[in-house]
Amino acid sequence: MRGDAIRPFLTDLARLRTTVFRAWPYLYAGSETYEHAYLRSYADCSDAAVILAFDGDRVVGAATCLPLMAETDAIQAPIRAQGWNPERFVYFGESVLMPAYRGRGTGVAFFEAREAHARTIPNCDFTCFCSVRREPDHPQRPTGFVPLDDFWRKRGYRPIPGLACTMSWLDVGNMEETEKILDFWVRSLSGAALP
């Protein structure tokens, strides 16, 4: 969905983000009010897209993307610092899916749909997203947690050493926001090499 077609689902998207990102590794103690305002940027950007997964009429998952030029400076700045043109990138903001629906191929479908959308944007050669970096011995790390690195690599994404951004949010159980480091993963859609 694009533009105004996204607006009726902003409340569903806000609920999904606050629910799914509350879990490891994000531990995000967000509010639906803030999320609703944040997600409005996707409806306001003509080249943004939101892919939704439904169970009947109920939204159970979503994935977002928009041109990197429409993202915040915090996300654009590391790309610019590499000497890369952000106009050549589409940024994948989030991919959230309720736990009961995982393992059925929806994550792959989310990537395929976002990449198909990115290919419609002029001058887009690369897609990218960020993953939060957490300490291996973090006290809230679940036993047996398996990161999504292998899944992302199978989709053709690679982490770029040293390419990261910083964001702040309130962790579950904390009283104040803290800074987090997020690492970029990049894929060439067109076959172009990074400069």
C-alpha cells in the first residue's frame, strides 16, 4: 500500500510495532500515540510503501520501505559519511510479525515485496536496513536466541563493517532512554558495486 491507502491501518501498524518491538532484541517500551505519528511519514511520502499481512481482516504483520532521502538525518548520515549518494538507496524501516505467524514464509515475502517496490523508484541501486546491536551477555537475552543474520544473508544482504547509526529509545523496565547502535545491512538490487 502507498499514500492514503496506508492511513486506515496506522493504528494497526502502531500496535504491531509496540507489541513486536517490546521483545528481544529491541526491548522497546514505545507508545502507540508516538508510533501513530511516526508511521504517518510513510503515508505522507509518495515513494514509500507498506506491505501488510492479514489473518482475515486482522493485520498480523507489516513491513515498510521508503527512499533513504525521506529518512531522518541519523539514518542518512552514515551513508553520506561513506561518500555514497543516499538517492541510490531505499531504506527498509521495519518488518514486524506476530509470533504465531512466523516460520511460514512471510518474512521472505516481505523482503520480496519491498525489493519489488524499490525497483520502481528511479536511480535505486541498493536496499538497506539496520539491526540493533546488543551485548552478547545482556541480562535480557533469551536463552537459545538465534539472530536473523543467516536469514538476511540468504536474502543477499551483508553487514558493512563500521557502518552504523545511533538511535535512542526507552527499554522495557528502564526509566530513561538510552542510545543504541544499529548496524547497516546492504544489498545491491541492480548489480552495481558500492563506490
